[in-house]
Amino acid sequence: MRGLSLALFLRDRLLFIFMALLIILLSFSMLLLERERYPGLVELGTVYYFMVLALFFLGVWLAVDYVRQRAYFKQLIDAINRSEELKATSIIKTTVTQEQKLVSKMLEEQNRAYLNELGKYRRQQELHNHFVLQWVHHMKTPVSVVDLLAQEALQKPASTQEEQRLLALSLQEETDRMTRGLEMMLYTARLDKFEIDLHVKQTALHALARNVVNAHKKLCIRHSIFPRIDGEAWVETDEKWMTFVLNQFVSNAIKYSKSKAGAKKIIFTMEAFGNAGGKLTVSDEGMGIASHELPRIFDPFFTGENGRTTGESTGMGLYLAKQVCSRLGHELSVTSVLGESTAMTIVFQPRGIHILGSQEEEGI
């Protein structure tokens, strides 16, 4: 270790040593020339004494400088030998020159940035793995219900037409749950490569809302929920991703409204701003959300009291909706009154869609 660090030290100063020796040699030559020009002025012993003394001071300076920086070189070589460890750069502590301090600072910053990126990746992997496990658990329920309904149908071949209709409705509801679960899994996987599956264009929000309502009309009829669309707006967004977001809103509205007695409403309220901007609010008359839970509803896997009560929530729907809106440059917010209503609001800024390009350039 010592020989290697000394070799590195000397090799790094070869130019300086060469210049020092050149200056000493030139001085020695000048003294010899002066002695030849003025015999007796400079004794030969004095010339040799100067030569030895200059070489001595050069050697002393190199020795002192090496001792001063030896610890730095040892730490540097130790860090190189342990470069596979995440915190190898933290070994380098003894810096002497300003250049070494700057290099050490740069290594610390690079190591911190690397650890941050690694932490983000691990967090994403943990979220993904947790969601997969939770998704599999939730898919087992509708599969079990479908199997149970099928067994009951086989045991009662002479069922009435009304019983067959109810059985068909139950089967359809369970298959819809599986379809929504599969759709959520698919969009979760696509979110990592969001820009690949993106097509932004001017979209009619009222037409989009109508399509989403039609997709849920059977559940709405079954649970006495009446959708209403107020206003029109044209905005710049991705139709497929925004359909996914609205599906999450309507699914949650149905999920948390169906247990309340009587007729309920889901109201789509739209407002156009101009320049492809606008606002969409989806409000329901469901269970509402407690005020202390509102700051957390966009966190992954957060279900809250309502989710634990119904037992159908994965805690990923609103998280994905928030991620999609953020990447599209739309602002998503929520207001709610516990036991009365919940309103999800998306603001489509005219400049919002250009955020995606800046995010790609920054590597977000």
C-alpha cells in the first residue's frame, strides 16, 4: 500500500521534479561559467555545495509533502479497492489541497445523488410488489364469488327467470370488478413508460364523461345512482389516460354511494377557460371523507376508514389518478363533507401539457 501511494505521489509530480532539476542544473552551469570567466571568484567546492544543498531541499520538500498527503492517498486506494460498496467514497476524509477538497466534495455529491436515485428505485419496486400482492388478493374475491354463483346455478337448474336475471347481474358485477382490477394493473405498468403511451389532442370533456357514464350505467341503475353532465369544455389532454382517471372517480363514487338509501347523484360540472383550458368537477352524494384523511388520499395504498369499511378499496386508484394528472400538467384536488359528498376537481391549464416535455428533459 505504501509503495503504491508513494509511486502515485512521485508520478503525479514528475513535471515539477523535472523543472526543479532543470533549474538546479542551469544554476550549476551558470556558476561553472562564472568560475571560468573569473578564476578564483567562485570555488569549485562552493558550486558542489550549492548543488547538494539544492537537491537536499528538493528531497526534503518532496518528503514533507508526501507525509502530509500520505493519508489521503491511502484512503483513496482503499476506496478504489472497496468501490463495490455504496459508501466507499465516505472513506476519503483527509484532504490537504484545495483540488483534493473539491474532488472529495464532488464524490460526496455524486454518491448522495446515486443513493437518492437508488432509494427512489427501491421505493418504486416496493410499491409495485406491494400492489401486485394486494391486487392478487383482491382478484381472489370476485373469482371466488363467481365460482360460488356458478355452483349455486348448477345445484338449482330449475331456477325461475328472475333468479337467473339476478344471477346474471351478480356475475356481471363480479366480472366488472375483475375488469377494473386488470385495467388498474395494466395502467400501473404503463405509468413507468408514460411518454410512450401518450397522445395529446383537443378532447371534448363532455363526450368523455358521457362515455364513462355509459360504461357504468348498469351499476348506476342497480344502486339508484343518477349521473348528470352540466356544461361543455374542450381541453388538451390524452383521451385514454383521462378516461382512466374519470373511471376511478366514478367507480369510487358508486362504491361509496351504493350503501346509502334512496336516490343519489353523480354530477359532472365543466367550465371552459379558453386556449384549451378548463375545469372539471365530479361530485357525488356518497359517504364523504373525514377532514383528517384528505391530505393522504393520494398516497399509495391509503384506504382510510371508508376503504376499510367497504373492503373493496386497494388504495391505488386516486394515487394513479394523481400521478396521471401531474404528468399531464393538470391540477387535481379534492373537497369533501363527511357523510354528505365528495368532489374531485381537475384544472386543465392551457400551458399544462407542455410540462410533460420539460419533465422528459429533466429525466423525471
